[in-house]
Amino acid sequence: MMERGIYFDGWYRDEHCYHPSLPMRRTQMVEDLVDYEATLLVWSALGGGVVSLPYLEEEAYGEVPSRLRMYGYMNDREFIRECDKHGIKVFGVVFEVQGWEFPAEISADETKLLGLNIMRGEGKKVTYGLREFSQDKYPKLFPKTFRDYFPDGLVNSDGEPVTDLWAECAARKMDGTAVHAAWVEVVGHEQQCYQMCRNNPVWRAYLKKIIEIQIDAGVHGVHLDECELPITAIGYGGCFCKDCMKQFNVYLAERQRKGDLPAALQAMDLETFHYGEYLKAQGA
């Protein structure tokens, strides 16, 4: 069967495309999609997992205020069901390379989110994203905390407990600084997005949890966006994170075992070898 796929971000008119959260869907959108004879939607739903998992679940199941019901607004689970009635398959989007931190405003008792991304000068100014979520810094903002999703926590490839998901999984330059995903950050705004590295087993575990939530919400498929990472980081000076270096050294060890390296490298100690330091020594 031929599919009629539609790239369906649905950004608000005259507004930035604020990755990663897509605007709320309306019944009128579904009517338009039927008129377009759509059968499949990509970049269309449930992208907020790279802010936090409870934020993603709010996209999926969050209560829609009656004022918005007046205009046919739905949460993403309802949108998927509505599309299903018309034979339209909705794919959840996983922004694999993006790890976000947004400016936020919260109530004094830290139980209510008053602003996110766009500030109004209300409440207490903070940041919210992967770091705060992984640290359970504001446990009352959403119904679930990090420990609800990962009861035993997450452990990195060094056997250490992860205390900052954002910093832990970021792609790194040779000097160790984190690589930004500059094409999605809005200039002049406080939002920050690091490129994440899928060679990091912690990030892979996190992506799997995003996909589980999307499947439970009823998606017909999962769209793994930016699937070329960490190759994405090459143009920004990456990736030299510890997991890229470890896995590269495993590759080199296999070449070394076969005697298949240049003479200058054949005798090197791969326990201490760091590709970034090697490149700098060559004047790169």
C-alpha cells in the first residue's frame, strides 16, 4: 500500500519552532489531515522526552482545561486515537541528539510550573530539563520523579551512579567541553541544548524509556530523528566523550591484535591512549 506521509510539526504561526515539544493538537488539524488524504504522520507527537519523562507523559495524558476543549484541543493520546479513526498512523518522534535545559518559573512551594521557555516574570526563576529531572530537584512539579522510572538509578560505563543526565550523556570536544546542538537553540533565548551521544549506554537506556512511553500512548510507529548521532557532532568538534573513546580503543585493540596498525601505533598502550590527545600531539 502506498502511504501519503506528512511532516506534521504543526508549529504556531509566526513563532519559533521550539524543539522539542510540539504544540497541542486540535480536532481541526485532524479534519485538515483528512482533506490532505494523509495516511502517516512524522514529527507529529510526543517529542518532549528529551526535556524529561514526566513532561513527555503530560504531553501524552495531561488534563486539557475546559477552556481549550471549547476549541477542540486534545492531549497527544487523544490525538492519536482521533487520527486512528481516519486510518492515519501517528509516529512518535524521538529527538535522539537533543538534551534540553529550559528557563522556567515555578511557584514558591515548588509545586507548580508557572512558565517554561517563555518567561513572564512570575514566581521563582529556575531551569528545568534533563539535569533537574535526573536529580529529582523539583519532585512536586510532576506526578512522577526520576526514581519512578529508574528505581535503581542509572549507572555509567565506569560503574558510577548518574547524578546529572545532561552532563553525563553530552557529546564532547577534544578539550572535554560539551557540544551544543546549535541549530535548535533560539538565539537570544536562555534555552540550552547539548548534543547527546548514543555511544553512551546511559543515553541508550533513556531513549528506550522514551520509546516505551510512546508505545504505551498508542503510537503506530516510532520515528528516531537524527539517527546519525554521534556523527552529527563531527561538524562541531566531537565526539570525544569517554564512551566514544572506550569503544574506539576496543576497535584499535582488535586492529592491534591483527597487526593491522601503522608501526608508530602498533606498540601503543591502549589502556592510556586517548585519540583526542593523540590528534593534538599531531598538531590537529
